Amino acid sequence: MTLRFTTSPMKLKGVLLTGVRKMLAFFAAVWLLLWVVSLWYCHHAYVGDSRGTSGVAFDARLTPGSLELTGIRSVKDPGRTALGLNAFYKVFRWADAPYVARHQSWVMGGFGLHTWQATVTSNGPKYTNYYFGVALPFWLLALLCAIWPALHWMPRQVRCRRAKAGLCPTCGYDVRATPDRCPECGTEAAPSAALAFAACRRHSPPSNGGPFKAARTRGSDTSVSSGGG
């Protein structure tokens, strides 16, 4: 049995890129939402794996305006009890916990990068935790996710508005008198209204007799003439 794929590689690439752009736009909206939520609520998540003489853990906190992430590596003397996999997640209002620090001491303006270590000698053989922390503001995370979708969407909207206003989608020159080709930059008009509407994803005709409306009118005249003959 032979499987045949009818979708061209270029079309598949376009679909994948569109999906990535939509996903980035979604994450940008999520970061903005978390930015607002973090001003009133703290979300704290922790997951770790202790294996007696060694262990690793990951800690994440939503602090006001920023995301703080901390990686932890533990080195323990023999004799410590292996706790295995452990995790927790909790949410609380900042107003209900005034004793909790809003940010780590190494975070300034939502940014932070810090490494440190701590040795514990009580309650059995000693162990040392090595920490690596990074903090980033939510506005920066949202901006990084929104750059590519915005760069793709904004020029597209400009071309759409120009086409619907009877202007050249490329340079903005008035092409109502020359609907087939722009005399300024040489851009050819779409051969039919359907292609024009697909380009800007609108289904309403141009409001002031643009080149695409002219193309649709010419097509209607041709069909009438053919029927009469």
C-alpha cells in the first residue's frame, strides 16, 4: 500500500509557520495574563528527586511582575535518606502573606541571574545545595513571543487596507484609474476578486471601486456577453 501526500512542501511549510506564529501569539497573551495575576497572587511550584547521595530539583515562582526560576543540585554525604520524587504547588494572595518576600534579594527590576550554595549539617550527614537562579519580567517574555507574529500581521493588514481603498498594496499609490498594474511600482492587480479577498482574508468588496472590484465587474460582463452569444 502506497501513501501519497498531495500537499506540496511549500504549502506544508506555510501551514507550519502559521501554526508557530499563532502559538507564539497565544503565549504572548498568556504572559500578559500572568503579569496581571502575579500582582495579586503568588504561584509557587516545586519538583525534586532525591536519591540519597545526590538530588536535583526545580523551583518556579510567579512574583509581582516577573517569573523566577531556580535549579537546585544536591550533593549529600552517605547516610541521608533518599526521599525520591516529591513535588508541590500552592497559590496564595500576597495580601495574606506579608512576611513572604516579594522577590529574591538578587532580583532587581524583574531581572536577575545568580548562583549560590548552602551547606546543611543538622539532622544527619551534611549535604550541600548548589543553586542557579534566573528571573525575567513578564513584559519581556510577552514581547519576545509577540515580535514575529506582529511583524507578519502588521504589513498584511496594511496591504489589506490599501487594497480595499483602491490603493496599490505594495506602495500605496492610487490605482483606481489603472486597475491592472500600478504605474508607480509595477505591481500587478489580482486577476479576480476571489484572489484579492483571499490575500487579505476579507469577504466584503472594496468600498470605493478599487482594482479588485473592477476585476470582478469585468468578469461579470464577460459572463453576460458569453451567455448572450
